[in-house]
Amino acid sequence: MIKKKIAEKQLIIASSNGGKVKEFRQLLQNFPVVVISKPRELQVDETGKTFAENARLKALAVAKATGHWSLADDSGLSVDALAGAPGVLSSRYADSDSGRIARLLSEMATSKDRRAHFSAALCIASPNNEVLLEVMGRCEGFITNAPRGHGGFGYDPIFEVESTGLTFAEMGHKKKQELGHRGRAFALLEPVLQSLLTFRQ
Ligand code: IMP
């Protein structure tokens, strides 16, 4: 079998969140890329109305500023009974994870419709203002009546994944990756990134 030799490429993760960069480094460990986090001082305002718009904004801005390909993500929780809120405002819904959970549960206190979903948008852009790849992952579920489980982060304890009976906080990391929105988006990204790296050197 002839294997095409692929030079390692720098890929700047458009986030200064250490956890996210670590997660992407793990997911990308078999790719010929050097994963680097964006410079801390480079801040991009998330002014988009959708997860996809925000991911695109961040990837394009960071690629332009650094001169390298950039990978950005934007994610959040959308609740049917709240007309899609908190949505793109998920991280800004209150000052802390416990505050965000308390606010959401109180807004849902009288709601019988508990349906909700997590979304994750991923975008890779090049320094010449080109969007190279965009994918979306989604995970369906329900808002619980009270927090359950101790794993994960954010809204994990109050989001029960459809057909599992478990919240994200009650399942192991591997299971969350398999069923979760980010894992699903990444599974879509993988083959496209592989061919981009092969043909767009
Ligand atoms: P981002 O960093 O702008 O993508 O913020 C996404 C926000 O949505 C996070 O701060 C969390 O509040 C929430 N979020 C996104 N993904 C998850 C998840 O997998 N579990 C729990 N909360 C999440």
C-alpha cells in the first residue's frame, strides 16, 4: 500500500478554555496536526444568532489573526418549552454552572414539556477567509426535575439523554462522547478533515 506522506500542519483551536483544547488534542491525536490554543489576548465576540454562525465567526477571525488553519466550536442547550433558550446564550445564562441550572429549573418549574437538545457546531477556516469545513452534532433529551449525577460539566446533571434514562452527569466520559453532541459533530468532521489534510497542503 502506498501511503501519501502528510506534513504536520498547525491547527489553532479558537478557544482559551484549557479543557476544550485538551479534548480536541485527544480527538485529533491520530491526525497529522499540531494542536495549539489561540493566543489568550485574541478575543472574538460571539455575536452570531446560531451556533454555526458563532463557530464560523471564531474560526475565521482566529485563522486570519494567526495565519494558520483554525478550528472553532460553539455549543449549547436549547429547550423546547423556552422557545430554544438558553441556546447561544447557554454560557451567559447565569454566573456559574449551579446558577445556570437553578435558573433553568425554575423557568421549567411548571412545564410538562421537558424536551431539549444539545447542539455543537464545528468549523475549520483558513487564513485567507475561507470556510473549509462546517458540521453540526445534536443530542436529543429531556430536562430533569432535579440535578442527577456528578460527572461532566455545565448543564450535564439536568439533561437526560433520550432512550438512556441517564443524565450526561450519570454516564461515563466514553458514553457521553459516543452519544453527545460534540462527539457526533466530531465523527462528521473526521473524514472531511482527513481528506482536507491530504489534498489541501
Ligand atoms: P461555548 O463555550 O460558547 O460553546 O459555551 C457552551 C455552553 O453551553 C457551556 O458553557 C455550557 O454551559 C453549555 N454546554 C455546552 N456543551 C455542554 C455539555 O456537553 N454539557 C453541559 N453543558 C454544555
